[in-house]
Amino acid sequence: NAGVTQTPKFQVLKTGQSMTLQCAQDMNHNSMYWYRQDPGMGLRLIYYSASEGTTDKGEVPNGYNVSRLNKREFSLRLESAAPSQTSVYFCASSEARGGINEQYFGPGTRLTVT
Amino acid sequence: QKEVEQNSGPLSVPEGAIASLNCTYSDRGSQSFFWYRQYSGKSPELIMFIYSNGDKEDGRFTAQLNKASQYVSLLIRDSQPSDSATYLCAVPSEGGYQKVTFGTGTKLQVIP
């Protein structure tokens, strides 16, 4: 049981390049999330998917797109990377039980855009 | 106004002391509250959740909730150097419990 996995772990991009961050979970959770974490800013929600086939914007969606490929996989795409997108990206999944929604996080992707 | 407020710290306590971490929130309708721990360079992990007024204890950790004053706190008794981490408070976002809003976190340093 691997939990939540993310690839790649590290990435350096030049401004304008594109890339896709991959996330997969093996806990059969319905909900999946993408966050970015910047110093002093905490975790900010980019997009989330409440269930397979649905996606919604979070707090900071501009410059990103997502795809919920199936129940297990949720990818985040940067179409034209900008230095402001330098950050640590975390994927998470959850299954609400009794109104309690515990999120399980992947190990993160450290992205630098030069 | 931010939905969740935490003092960024660092909060330094000597080994064996009680560490007290506080969080205030703006949505009076919030029903459940979470404390996550994040070691440097690692991902957050849930350590406590609470949804009733009062105290909830789990080992050396106690979560305290005061809905009237809109704050939730985390007490760590007999603090250990291994407790040194950033502690994130999280509250379900307005509009549904599937999303949560995280505070910016309080960095705790336990001095041996």
C-alpha cells in the first residue's frame, strides 16, 4: 500500500516550458487535491476533484490545468511555466467519513522555474 | 480576512515543557478542525482532529476547541526534540467539508 505517490520529485523548467505533474493513490479515495506551498504562505489549493469526472478550481488556479484520469490518478499541467510557479507541489487524497475529511499527502514535487 | 490565522513562530520550548500552539478561524459554521504536522522537507500528516467543544486527548497531544471564541489549540506535553516541526491548523472551507483551508503554520523548536 503505497498511499499517495507523485512524480517527479524534482524538476527544473525554463520559462515558457510545459510539464505535467503526476499523482496516484491506491486508497480508493474519491477526492483528490493539488496544493502549492510557498514560504510564509502555507498550503494553497490549486484544484481539486471531489469525485471521478469532476474538477473544481481552488484558491490559486491561474496558470494550471488538471485532469482526473480515473479514480486513482489526478494530474496537474503547467502549460507555460513562469518563475512565480516555483514552489513545492503536493497532491493529496481523502475520503470523508462522518463529515471528517482526513487528507493524505504525497511526498511533493519541488519545481524551479528559471 | 484570512479564514485561518496562526502565529508563524518560531516557538521555542525546552525539552519536557508543554508547547501550546494556537489557531483562530473566521467561519462560525465550521464543525471540524484538524492539526497537521510537517517536518522540514516532508509532507504534512494528520495528528489530531476535533469537532466538539472542549478537549480531546491522544497520548501527549491535546486539542482544545472553543467555538464561541473561534479558536482551536494544540498542546504537546513533555515536548521532545522529535516534535520540532511546523504545525498546520486546517478548517473545512466555506461551502463544504471536502475542501479545507490551511493556516500558514507555526514552527515549533524543542530545545534539548
